[in-house]
Amino acid sequence: MQKRNERTIVWARSLMVLALAVMVSGCAASRSVVSLDQPSGTIPNPERGTTIKIVKVSDARTFEASPKNPDTPSLGGQDVNDSSLTARAIGRKRSGFGAAMGDVLLPEGQTVSDMMASTLTTGFRQANYRVLSPGDSGYETAVPVKARIVQFWSWFQPGFWEVEVHNRAEVELTGSLPVLKNGLMVRSEAKESMMAVTESDWQSIASEGLKTFSGNLVKALAGKPNDAE
């Protein structure tokens, strides 16, 4: 009787795993386009503080067509060589068994560099820096800051009872500010668990990644780099 119950439990678990795989893979083959929430929306400039301008945000991520690890940025087929797509790519779907499938992109006209520039503006302002844009009074004399996106990626990790989606960001900041004189690397990690990954989950984890990154940037600018790892 006990063995029969054990077989029943194993069979039930197997069915759940199969059902989960079907649910995940059903929409995983197609490409998704999602918009992300920016951290805290539009943050006004502080009345006082060091004045800076973000002059360049470059996307230095390395993409592969068939990476061994899901946390490596990737696109299917020849799309991996299309800079107009890699500039918008934020994740790659996987089947219930972990095989790479459909891409996750930002909408046309939006890029990861633009998104990160907005997030950096928010973080600097929250850290009491005045961030100016071209045309603003004092822009020409503001301290220039450059950013290089080493990583911004979301990926799927299958599990037995539930799955996880992750986001990782890594951005190097350079400029003549004292805190940036030797370069400042700001990192963040975000993770969410669920039964199956839907379109909104990709949006949620990448948006959460931006929020976490922005918070870590504020800490790093305050001289707490260990909190930004």
C-alpha cells in the first residue's frame, strides 16, 4: 500500500512537471516586446549639489547565439549580429527543460542604453547630484560622466516545483568626480519565483532589476561600494 502511494505521488509530480513544461514552452518560442517601469518615475533635480551631465552610455554587452549559460546575453540565429536588435534585447526565454527559445526586447525606438541613461539620472539625483540635459542652464560647465553597460540581462531558470527569473546589471561609471576618479562599477541582482513565466513576469523582473540598480547606485555614490555588489 505504501509503495502504491509513493508511485502515485511520483506520478502526480511528473504530471505537474510536464504540465509546467507545456505552459512555459507554449509561449516561449515567440518573441516578446515589453516596456519597463523606470525607477521612481521622473525625479526632479535637487536645488543644490554637484552639477553633472551624462554624456555617453555605451552598450558593451557581449551576445552569443547558443551560450552554455542562460545568464549570457543571446539572440536566436543571425539576430545575434543585428545591432538594432541587440540594443533592445533584455532577455531570452527558455522551454520548461531549459532550451533557449524566444527573445525579450524593448519596444522599437527604445534601447537598453537609453533606459540605463534614465535610470542613472534618477540614481544620481537621488544621491543629491544635479543632472543637466542639453539646453539646460549650466550644461556646458557641468562635470561629464560616462557609463559603459557591461551587463543588463534577464533569464529563466527551471525548477522542479517552481521556476525563477533573474536579472543582473553591471555598469562602469567614469568621470572627474572624486567618487569616479578610478572608475566605479555598480552591480545589482534581482530574482523572482513563480509557477510559470508569463509576459508580465519578464517586464516585472527587468523593472525590478532597474529599481535595485538605482538603489545600489545611490549607495555607491555615497562611498558604500560593498552595498552595490
